Amino acid sequence: MSNELAHDFSPLIKIYKDGRIERLTGTTTLPPSLDPQTGVESKDVVISKEPALSARLYLPTKSTTNSPNKKLPLLVYIHGGGFVVERASSSIYHNYLNALVAETNIVAVSVEYRLAPEHSLPAAYDDAWGSFKWVASHSDAKGSEDWLNRHADFQRVFIAGDSAGANIAHNVGLRVGSEGLGGVKPKGIVLVHPYFGGSEAIGAEQSLPPMVREYMVGLWLLAYPSTSGSDDPLFNPGKDPKLGGLGCEKVLVCVAEKDALKDRGWHYSEVLKKSGWKGAVDVIESKGENHVFHLFNPTCDNAVALLKKMVSFIN
């Protein structure tokens, strides 16, 4: 076994010259359960065998027990991790979804997508789209999953994600706009600290240490070796001629003051406004915070405020 590194993207992942892959984070998982603290029940479902697609579903049992016929907003959630780490069953995401579902009183579908570098992009985009199409197949209440048939309101569908998951969520929204999906159109999309880039440094990116910029672009190239580069429309929405066709009514962009990706979030909101898109976009900035701080410190004041903002956006 060789310890010679081919790529070092600590603290996420290391890839050795002999092809060995070492994930440094996101490997701790939790089984689905009935969470005693929030009263949220979860279960894992298989969406398709080929490609292997699955998801974790979340249901707020207090509402569904008390009002079994009441329909709840439906959230499709896409986890982050630079396209290379984390899973729908990762402890950090399982705990976050329990809290989000309880607070917002929604049904949630947390997408399990294939990770790079074993499965290069666009695999993750295709998996998220396949999962969203599966969700939409329940809009006539005749789908394969009882929780969605009985409890999901398909007039109130939302997509959300953080970091790379926010990038994927945006691109799912674009596909809904361009391809349509049997009358299921998301009302809104929430992008938390979206992982976007571009060849031209914008805002505070110009004063970032070169190694930070290299890391951000290098991770994208690792995940998507056949990309056209950092101005690929999948990575730089400002370069996408289809941006004005985003398939939803409203977008909430969340950024963090100390996050190297902050200006990309602001830039996204500006190019979206100029794209001809007819919806409303809002940006919230968490002062003094870093990238995905709310996952690591969910009870801090700014994380609670961020959660409240998401709750009001969905409800």
C-alpha cells in the first residue's frame, strides 16, 4: 500500500497514487428512526436499482398522527460535501433534517447521490434529477411510497441544499424549468452557502490566498474531470444562458460572512435578477460565521435565525 498522495483535499478527502481513497469526514452514519427529541420519524427507500438510487424520508409524526388527512409542504433536500463526502444517512445531516422537519412541519426527502471521484459528475446531478422525478411521480397520490401519497402537498414543493448540494439543487431547478415535470413545479429553492465558482475572481475572492482559490477550483475538477472548467454553467450560473428559465417562483440564498464562497452567493442573486427570470430572490447573510456553520453548531443564535428564515420561506 503506497502512502504517496495524488490529491490532498483535507479536511475532506485524500486520494493516493495507488488509487486508494480516504474520506476524512462524513463517514459517521445513523440509521433511520423515530427521533424522541423531535418526534420525527425517518425511513430509507430504494428509488431505483439501476442506477442505484435511494433516499431517506422524514415525517413529523405529531402532525400526521393528529391530522392524518392534512397535506404538508414537501422538501427535497440535497446534502453538501464538495461532491465527494457525506451521505443522506450522515449523522450531521440526519440530525439537521430531524430538526428542520420538526420546526417547519414538512415531509422531507433527503437525496442519496453517488459521490465523486468513484462516480464523476454529472452522476450526482443525474441522481438528484432521477430522485426528483421519482418524488413527482407521487403527485397523483398513486406512487410507490405511502408517506408521499398520503401526506405531501404537491402544490407546495421546495428544493434545498447546502454547499455542493445547493449547487445541485439549483441545477435541478433549471432542469424543471427546461424539461418540465408533469405539473410539479417547486414553489421555491433554498441555497445555503452554494458551492459556485468562476475563472474571474469576484468581490473578496480577489484577496483570498491563492491556495484557497486553487482548492475550490481543484475540488470541482476532481469531481468533474471532463468539465469545460470553472466557467462550466453547472459551476458558474452566471455563464448559463438558461438561467432565466429557473423553474420556481422564489429563491432564498443564504451566505455566511466569513465563508470564502460568500460573494458567489451574492453574485448568483444578482445574475439571477438580470437573467429575465420572473421570480423573487432574497439573500440572508449570517454575520461572523463560516461555511455551513449551522450544521456544526445548530443551536447557536445565527443557526436558529437561519432555521427560522427557512421556516418562514417554506410556510
